[in-house]
Amino acid sequence: MKLINLRSYSRRRAYTLIEALVASSVLLIGISAAGSLSLSMVTQEEISERSIKAFSYLENAAALYRMGVDPSMISNLLPPEPVITSFTHFPGSQIISGSDSNSGGLTPSIGNASTINFQIQWKPSAASQTSGISRWTGGDKDNTRSASIMVVKSSSFPTFPRATAFP
């Protein structure tokens, strides 16, 4: 029968303290990287969601103007959106009239058209503190973003009669 030295056998089977510390530090680095990635993904998703809401608000304002709603009433008709910090409108500088005579009659006549510019500002983040926010949003809590659109309304576009209050 062969005798086994138990002391040398147990050293070959077990992990040393240094190996366990190295393995746990590698695991800790991986977990912290995953946490950092998930935080940045959530923040970018919030920024994208707020931008989409702002552009949707702008498109709805343009659609209302094209339907014949008075520009001063548009902000009252649109539902309140906490993302939007400012909504303004000002007359456009272009007057478009007639049709393209060189198109061989393929381009329909738009008649006389007027333009208006809508501009909005929104906050890309709902952060309430400044510390650490600039790392994820590209700025502090007071940053705003803006977008504007020029809307063309043709005189041949169907408009709807103005609503009147019934007694």
C-alpha cells in the first residue's frame, strides 16, 4: 500500500488567499463596470424620451397651425408637458405662392402660403442636483436644449370653422 502525504495533497487542492483576492477583485471590477453601464444606459434613455416628447409637442403644434388654429391659441390647446420649459412662435419670413411651371403640370398648385416658426426648449434631464450629473448628461441640471421648425400653411389647405361657445 502506498502512503499519501496529506499535507502536500491538501496544498495542491485548495486555493491560496492571494488567488481568492485576485479572483474577487476581478469579479468586483466586472460588477462595477456593469453597474456603470446600466446607469449610463438609463440616463441616455431618459434623455431620448424627453427629446421625443419635445419633438412630438413641436409636431403637434405644427399640425394645429396647418389645420387653421390661431397660433396664440396653440399652446392652450396642447396638453401641458412638464418637459417643455418654453414654447414660442413668431411669423416666418417667407411667402410662397404659385406652382412650378417647369414641372409639366405634375406639381399641384399650393396657392398662397404663409409660414410661421415654432421654437421649444426642454430640459434633457430631470436631475435635481449638480454633482455627478455632468458625467452622464453632458451638462449640469440647468442645461436646456432647443429646436425650431418652420411650418408652411397653404391657403388651399382645408381649414376648419372656429369653435364657438353654445349658450
